[in-house]
Amino acid sequence: MTDSHSETHEQADIWEKLGDASFSFGRPVPIALLTVGLGLTFFFGLNHLLSFESLRENRDTYLGWLVQHYALSTAPFG
């Protein structure tokens, strides 16, 4: 009996913490930006330019750019 009572108490604590969480308008912004970007990619037909085939064909060019601009290519990853 004690185990089920403690589990119920723990579950109640979790629900209380979730209930205290307030909605922030900043949270959905990154998802919205990604969705809009993906939509624009298809709208303008850029999905035909960004394919695995084009990556395969231009692999050497991309690798050369990465070697020449190493700091710039790694800067976004901090």
C-alpha cells in the first residue's frame, strides 16, 4: 500500500509542476521559423536544387570551401 501511495504522491507532484508552467510566446518561434523556411523552400522550387544528388555532385566543392573557411564553417556550433 505504501508504494502505490508514494507513486500517487509523486504523480501529483509532477502534475502540479506541469500546471505551474506558464505559456511563453517565444517557445513556438523557432518551430514557426523552420516551418516557414521549409514552406518557402518548396514554394520557390529550391527543393530541386537541394537534393542528395546535388550534394553528391558538388561534394568536392563543399569540402574545399570548408577547408578554406574553417573558422566560419564551425562558428555557428560555438
